[in-house]
Amino acid sequence: MTPGLASALMPLLRGMDAEAAHGLALRALNFGLAGRNAATDDPVLATDAFGLSFRNPIGLAAGFDKDAAAVLPLLRLGFGFVEAGTVTPLPQPGNPRPRLFRLPEDRAVINRMGFNNGGLDAFRARLAALPRPLPGIVGANIGVNKEGAVPERDYPALYAALAPLADYIVVNVSSPNTPGLRDLQGEERLGAILDAIGRARAGLERAPPLLVKLAPDLANAALEPLVETCAARGVSGLVLTNTTIGRPEGLRGRHRSEAGGLSGAPLRDRATEVLRRCFRLARGRLALIGAGGVSSGEDALAKIRAGASLVQLYTGFALSGPALVPRIKRELAAALRREGFASVAGAVGTGA
Ligand SMILES: Cc1cc2nc3c(=O)[nH]c(=O)nc-3n(C[C@H](O)[C@H](O)[C@H](O)COP(=O)(O)O)c2cc1C
């Protein structure tokens, strides 16, 4: 089935409870029902970041495939990279349902999933079972359990366990749905966690690039010390941003007052603003992945021009379906050419 045909099934999924639809979509992916976009990518989309080569800069953001259960079919849809996770050391059920809400009028979602996942051992086994070489890049996004977490112990252990299997690893300290997690974004605490990961990395045969994922709700003044903390500790990049606990004015969806992280169109401009600020602060020391409200090639190019070397999406993909992936790539390639850019890299930061 092609992504276009698969997208024709989207009205069915839209009629279902949001989390049930997500579960069904993952199963459909694994049955090969969601289609393939096997066409080779336009060469203008090929790009490098943190030492890895991407066939295109459009990735699936963390949280869609928390258990690394559908990495191969997701790459086959045409994503240049898939970030699996967030995975925690031990399995945990997450928050009570309902915990995932669509706001279709706002092209947005609110979630308070709470890191529901099957834990490190199952995640690692799935990554190990993937046929290599994969048709794209696979990242692993790591987090801590709700109960009994010791971040300076847990993040290094997760990093070390996944280092042989992931192309890059993201320290997630920005989910709003695990109490206390975002406090780890303090400069000193993050520094201590990164130092602990650094000690673990020193003993490893293979140490994939390390990234840090930040929240859009950080004060602008907090960004400079965080960028310096990361740059000083050998971090390769930042993922900007996670969901927001803010509720911008004008939301219309009936679920707009639900607790949790808001994603999609209403997050886009703040996420791009954080990206632009971090690009200026990083002065080439960190590669940036832009996420938040991307649903078109124009959105992707706006992130790239604000400083993103790569772009991720979740909500646009969840609301529109698999046909969005080839469409964004087509639109981005056309927009790059129209603006006179010969490559993605040539456009990075040109609007910062
Ligand atoms: C239902 C849902 C679950 C998510 N789970 C995670 C997660 O486990 N880890 C993480 O780092 N980000 C998670 N995110 C955040 C996304 O990776 C992304 O940063 C954010 O949604 C902004 O992109 P978007 O507007 O394209 O959705 C989740 C988002 C949604 C909507």
C-alpha cells in the first residue's frame, strides 16, 4: 500500500479514541499496511549532522514509537530518521487514561502519557533484532522512571546500554508529564548528569553522539547557560523543543484545558524562537534538531533557516497520516530550490 492509500484510512482512525488509534496505527505499520515510500530521496535533501549522514532531514520525533516497535516500517515510510523512546530503565504504565487528546480545530494535541513504555531490556532487544543496515538513522531518547529515579545513575546506564545499538542518543529532561523531570534542566543539575554520562562514555568502545532535548517553556535567559553547559561537555546537539505546558490564547479544541503538554501548530512559533536563540548562542558548537508544529515543507524550511540541521514532527504526522512524509519532502526540496539553496546545509541558520 502507498502512503497515499494508507492516508485514506485516516478518517477511520480519527473517529476512534486517540490512544486506541495510535495503537492501531503502530500495529498497521508492523503489518506493512501503512505503506512504503521507497522512492529515492531528492539529492538536495541529503545532509550531515553530528557525524551522521541523513538521506533527508525529516525525522519522526520521540514518543510515537516509545518501545522501538515499528522502527523499520517507519523508516520505510520515508523518514530520514526515527527517534525511538522515551525509554526508561524499568517498564512503567504511565498515567491513567484518557491521557491523549486531539484538538483538531487547533491542529494540536495535548498529552500526559507519562513515559508509558516497556523498559530498557525490551527496547534494547527490539533494536538488536533490527536488520542492519537500516534504511535510515535511528536515535534513542532516554528518560527516568517516575518512581525511584536517580538521574546521575540512570541516564549513564541507559546511554551505555544503548550505545552499541543507536546512531544517536537524546537525554530527555523536558517532558512535562514526569514530576520533577524538568527541574533537571537547571544548569548545575544538567551539568552533573552530563558529567556522569561523560564518565560512562569514556569506557565505551562505541560512543554515539549525545543530544539534549529541552522544553519551550524555559525562560530565554536560561538558554545561554544551558547551551554553554552542553557545549562544554561534548554534547553534539540539542532537540528543540518538547511540548509546552503553556496554553496560547485562541485555542478552540474542547480539550484545551486538559493537563499535559501541548504540541502541533500552536507550539510552532515558540519552538522556532527557542531554536533561533540557541543557534545564535551555540555559534556552530552544537547541531540543532527543530521540532514543534511542523506540517509542511515551508514549516520545515523555517526551522532550518532558524538554525535546525534536521527537523522532526509528531503531531502533524499523527493528525495527517503517512502521506505527509513524502509531501513534506517534496515541498521542502522545491522550497530550497526556489530560495536558491543547493543543499539543506546551505540554508541552516540563514534566517537566524
Ligand atoms: C503523544 C505524544 C507523546 C510524546 N512523547 C514523547 C516522549 O516520550 N519523549 C519525548 O522526548 N517527546 C515526546 N513527545 C514530544 C514530541 O517528540 C515533540 O517534541 C513535540 O510533540 C513537538 O513536535 P510536534 O509539534 O510535531 O508534535 C510526545 C508528543 C506527543 C504528542
